Amino acid sequence: MTNIYGVTHKCLENYFENINEKKFKATQVFEWLYQKRINNFDDMSNISKRVIEKLKEDYSIHKLEILNKQVGEDVVKYLFRLDDNNKIEAVLMRHDYGNSLCISTQVGCNMGCHFCESGRLKKVRNLETCEMVLQILMVEEDLNIRISHLVLMGIGEPFDNYDNVINLIEIINHPKGIALGSRHITISTCGLVPKIREFMNYDKQVNLAISLHAPNNEIRNKIMNINKVYPIEEIINVVKEYINKTNRRVTFEYIMLKGVNDSIDNALELSRLLKGINCYVNLIPYNETSHIEFRKSSKENINNFYDTLKKNNINVTVRREFGSKVSAACGQLRSNYEEGI
Ligand code: SAH
């Protein structure tokens, strides 16, 4: 049975029309689910018993189970159990500008980035829309907070689960839903070019981040399998198209890997690659994982890299390090939890 937390406002309107009810009932249901946060249909007190019975026949209403929670400074990592016993993680980060939640989009991941822990378990399945919506609801409820920013940077490749991710945005961005502003939502992709092209026609102002991590194909091929399918020049071309079409600035994520991609020459090459593109580069200090072949760049290398980009007029920031003590940092999330933390 379909879990109601994965149903868009539009679909609910259609549903009510099909059963000869007024479509404004969709708004009432949304208010119960996302504003009043009830846990069962019987609590929807402005909806008739008859309609409630019908809803119960057609939809389930249940949440995720929190299996584990690790609390660090400014960060809380959640392990959730899904209905079919698969497990996923989400990470809450408290910033001075608000609460940002990093959610998973798949169980496992097939993209095969060599440095990333999350991809050690191959993709088992896509997350349903409701499973992504519920990561947000569960954390808000558990900590009694409101999430102000959402990043799709947990386990999985969001553009390998495109339709469900779009439905997620439709639900949480809806004014009667969680009403999270589209500019506060960021999708991060390893660079699935056809999906980036599709996404540029989506009418919401959601932020796009591309995991670039290298200034040329030679290095990128060594660390990201996906580059053999969509090499750098194709990514740059589609990003240019995207910016032309949407007028939005794109973020390039760049993990700093010691001796792999962190030299001054690499920074110069990256500057040439991105010259004139309306973008900014987010340098990510690598979080070391059990992939012993990769080490994090020294502070000095990160600073030199940063300065080189700056001097060449590339907008650049260094990502604040979060959550490494509770293995909640980028690339440390995993779905095969039992195998050890
Ligand atoms: N599949 C998507 C989203 C998940 S990864 C993507 O590739 O963008 C989110 C970000 O964390 C990506 O930029 C990813 O490359 C980065 N990342 C992965 N492992 C990391 C690690 N060990 N340290 C720092 N960042 C990492």
C-alpha cells in the first residue's frame, strides 16, 4: 500500500476528484500531515469518517524506525530502519544560519567513487519518496526542531533516483507541506549529464552541486568510475547550458586528496577549466575512511589551493568539517551498518 508521506499535493487532489470529493481535501490532509503532524488518519478531525475510512483503505500512514542516534558537537547522525529491513543514514548539522539535514536517496550506491565509504555497498534499491520525506519528519520530531536547509548528499546518487527526488521536492516545497524553500534545497550529483539536462527544465530554484573533484579526465578517471561515462568536458558543457537556461549559480565540490588532486598545478588547471562560468568551488577536506589509499590534504595545501583559485578569480570556500568523530561526515555514511562502524 502507498505510504501517504510519498504522495504529492497534486496526486492527492486527483485522488479526491476521482472519488468524487472536493480537491481542497488534499490541502486539509497536507495540513494534518505536515503542519499538525498527526500520526494516524483518525486524528484528521475536519475530514468525514467516510473519507477517513476510504483513505485508510488506499494509503498507509507510518514512519521510519530510528535504530540508532549518535550525538556529536553540532551534529546528530541517525540510522533508520526501512520497512524491508534495509538501513539508511541521515545527518543533522546545526549551523549558525539554521539546521541543515543531509539525507540519503538510495540504499547503497552504484557510482563507484573510489574515495567514498557509502558506495561500498552496491545499490540495493532506490528510496521511495516517502522514505526521503520521512527522514526530515523524523529528525524534526525527534529533536523538536525545524530543518531550514536540506542537502541530498547522504548515501546514494539523487539523479539515479530522479523521479522520486522530484516528488520529494514537490512535497516538501509545497506551501501546505513542510514549506522548505527551494533555494534552501541542494542536490548533489556525481555528474549524470542527461539528468542534469532534464533538471534544467524543472521550474523550481533548487541548488545544484556537482562532485567534480578533479581538474582533468586523467585524475577524475582514477577516482570516479562515472567519469568514463560522462567525462569532464561533457559536464562542463551541460553546466554551461544549465546556467544559461536557469541563471543559477552552480557549485563544484572538490575533495582535497593528498598527492592526488591538490597541487598548485591542479588548482591552476581547475581555474582554467572554470574560467568565466558562474560557479563557486567548495573545497572539501577529505574525511579519511577505511579506503587507506586516500589521505587528506594538509592544511597548507588546502590554503595554497584556495589562494590559487582566488587569485584566478574563482569563487571558492572551504567546507567546514563536520561530524567526523561520529563518522557522520561526507563519504562516511553507510548502509551496511552491521559490518562495523
Ligand atoms: N552521489 C552524490 C551525493 C552523495 S556524496 C554525489 O556524488 O555528489 C556527497 C559529497 O560528499 C560528494 O561530493 C562526495 O564526493 C563527497 N564525499 C564522498 N566521500 C567523501 C569523503 N570521504 N570525504 C569528503 N567528502 C566525500
